[in-house]
Amino acid sequence: MGKVGFGMTAGIAAVTCTVAAAVVGRRIRSRRDWRRAVEVVRELEAACGTSVNRLRQVVDAMAVEMHAGLASEGGSKLKMLLTFVDKLPNGSEKGIFYALDIGGTNFRVIRVHLGGRRSGILRHNVERNSIPQHLMTSTSEELFDFIAMSLKQFVDREEEKTSEPSLVSRRELGVTFPFPVKQRCVSSGILMKWTKGFSVADMIGKDVSESLQQSMIKKDLGSMRVAALVNDTVGTLAVGHYNDEDTVAAVIIGTGTNACYLERADAIIKSQGLLMASGGMVVNMEWGDFWSSHLPRTRYDIDLDAESPSPNDQVFEKMISGMYLGDIVRRVVLRISQESGIFGSASSRLSTPFILGTPLMATMHQDDTPDLREVAAILNDVLGIADVSLKARKLIVNICDIITHRAARLVAAGIVGILKKIGRDGSSGVAGGRAKGGGGASSSGGGKSRTVVAIEGSLYTNYTLFREYLNDAVAEILGKEFSPFVILKVTEDGSGIGAALLAASHSPNSADM
Ligand code: ADP
Ligand code: MG
């Protein structure tokens, strides 16, 4: 009995020991996993550091690259494209104008009735059309024929509805074209390259307005003239300036990112030898391609870039814009899941590029439920990671925060870089003076002129924390003395209406003096 008893006791003890060892082993492993996961996040945080000193280096680099890009073609990764827009709308424009807003996947046709004498936009009608997928890779003729046909149908419908055609002897059209274009004048320019999934090969090197105009003639729209061909940022600046004449720059932060600004005439004449009558010209920076050794790049950014269809291209954009932020987060989570067990066994979905979109990332980041229910749901439904502890959910929120914080602060540094270039950041004694349609070069105030930057794009308008981080960083970089003079203004739907406004401000028919 005693023996049996001893045997049983020993057996129970052995089982208990094994269980205990397993529990201890699991605890040690889980502690090790945690330590590793936290280490990865701390490492990320350090690599994404955007101290105000670091941001000031980015500000300086942006201003230097702007100079270099203006000074010579290919002098910088910033293309600094001259737009020939030397008259920004100011409210005096009058008449009926049309616009075509060609976007990434959609295009919109717009009709705007301008009242003149600052009475503003009396009316505008918009029709949204999608660009059939096959036309994005077809021929320029097919693409523009399709657009011209939609435009013709819209014009007919509108003019039937309003019976106003007699007012218009010659219809004028502004076109927003969000690809890099080498302008010949405000109304025409040559396509340099496609982006956003377009690749209509026979269009590169061709004049965009001419191609469109030919299709318009074919579709019986010969009486309509392309009066302005502009980048979407330039359209945004036009609307910003129409609403507030102190607007000197525009930034888009959506799927991609870009900026433009009003450059002083002397800076352009000096660098490009151009003869210009008026006060200044809008420059399309194509800033998504900005690069500087001061950018806090991480291994995740480097991998994302290397695996993209365009390595070494648009490095700034790949750290900032809606197309990429979610995927940077996915890459960090993937690494943690490979190097620790905190997300259980790695799901294959986590290895799928771009499976985590930026809107979902924003939802996780801004989840205000006490148990981070939305984080858990997205991890489960999108990334295939189930049963994540609250502690691990918090880590996810932390990762989203690091990536968005960095992106927003880099945009802020870019904006202050522009202000520095035009003497409105308070760092130089040269003030830009008031914008008033031509970027005056008066020199008073040491940067203390009211300065407005128009901002468009869903990342800024829909992602609250992104917007707050950006606004705070601009104020932080500028300091208390100068930040009250700089105003960031949401300018929604700027790109399309802006093209119509620019058609108007460059039209001989719209004077209202
Ligand atoms: P586009 O740049 O194509 O003209 P938008 O300005 O609307 O269009 O920007 C679209 C981008 O904004 C998308 O890439 C998307 O990732 C991002 N986005 C849209 N909504 C949100 C949101 N609520 N939170 C964060 N990002 C968003
Ligand atoms: Mg847009």
C-alpha cells in the first residue's frame, strides 16, 4: 500500500512538475516574446524620430532642393515644374466655364457660373464618371475620345437645362491633369510620365491639350477651347486663392502627395531666363519625389520601396501618403509576428502587400472603445490574427501612432520648407509680402505676413490625428512668434473647380474691372 501510495504520489508529483515546467516555460517564452515585440516597436519609434531639430533639417533640405530644382532641369529630385499660371483667380472672374477633373480612377465634368465682383461661384454642377480600366492602358486616342464624348454629353445636357448657350460665344475649358507635365504655356504641355496605374504608351512626350482638343473636335465640341491645363495641386491653389488672397501654396495629401506654390518672378527669371510680365508664377513641385538623408527612413520603408514597381521613386510620398501608410504598419506587424509569438501563428494574409488600407489603419489608431474592440475586429477580419490580448492591441495602436506621427510631421516640415523658400517662415529678413494674385516681393514684416496654405486630400480631411499632428508640428517648427501668421485651410474639391477658375482668370472674356 505504502509502495503504491508512494508510486502514486511520485506520479502525481511528476505530472505536477511537468505541468508546472510547461507553465513556467510558456511564461518565460511569452515574456521573451513580449520583450522582443516591445523591442521591435521601440526600435521603430527611434528610427521614425522627428524631433523638431530633425524636422528643421528637413525644412532646410526642402528649401535647398527647391532652389536646385528651379536652377536647372534635373538639378534636384524635385522637378519644380513651371506652370505658366501667373494670374491666380481673385473673385473678379465672370462667365460660364467648364472643367474636366481627371483623377486616378474617376474624372469629373464641371460647369461653373462665376458672378464677378467677388460674388463668388453662383452655381456649379458636377458629374462624376469612372474611367474604364481598359482605357488606362489603351491608346491616347481612345482615352481622350471617351473623355471628350462624356464632356459633350454633359455640355449638351447642361445647356439644354439652363438655356444659356447664347451667353457664351466660345466655351472655355480648364483641365486638371494630375501627372507630371512639362508646360509650354498655361493651356498646353507635354506628358513626362504616367503614374497611378496609367500607362497609355503613345501619350508620353505628346501634348495633352492638343490630343484632347482633337478628340473634342471629333465629338463636335470644336467651339470649346482648352484654356488651362493644370496639375491638381495648382487647381487647389486657385480655389484657395479665389477664397482667400493670402493663399500662397497648396498641398495634396490623399492617395499620393504633392505641393505647389507661388514663386516670385525674380526667382524664376534668374533661374530660367524667362520673361514674365507679372508678379510671379505657380511652380508644381512634384514633391512626392523629394529625398534627403535627413528623412527618418526605416527598414520597412526601404523594403516597401524596393518591392514597389518604382524603386527609388517617390520616396517622400512612400513615407507619407494614403497609398502607403497602412502597408508600413502591416510590415511592422508581420515582423513582430515572425519574431515573437504574440500574434499566434503567422497568418498568410499578413504577408499580402497592401491588404491593410490606410482608412483601416486610421480606424485602429483612433479606436476609442475601452477594450480596443475595433482593433481586434480588424486584426481578425483583415489580417487573420485572432484572439489578440488587450496588451497586444495597444501595441498595434502604438505602431499606427508612430507611422502617422512621422508622416504628418514630415508634411509639416515640407510646408515650412516652402514657406522658408519664399521668406515667410520668419527665419529670414525677407518677407514675401501679400500674395495678391502675383506673389509680391515687398520686403516688410520679416515673415510676419498672413500666409495661407490650402490643403486637400482625404488623409488630412478624414484622419483627425494625422491632421492634428500636422497642425501641431507646423506650429512647433515655426515657433510661437510666427505660427499665428500661418494658416492651414482645408480646400475641398479644389482641383476641379480650380481648373475652371484658372480657365477664367486666363481668359480674355472674363474681365470684370
Ligand atoms: P485622391 O488622392 O485619389 O484624389 P483622396 O484625397 O480622397 O483621393 O485620398 C484617398 C486616400 O486617402 C486613400 O489612399 C486612402 O487611403 C486615404 N483615406 C481615405 N479616407 C481615409 C480615412 N478616413 N482615414 C485615413 N485615410 C483615409
Ligand atoms: Mg485628389
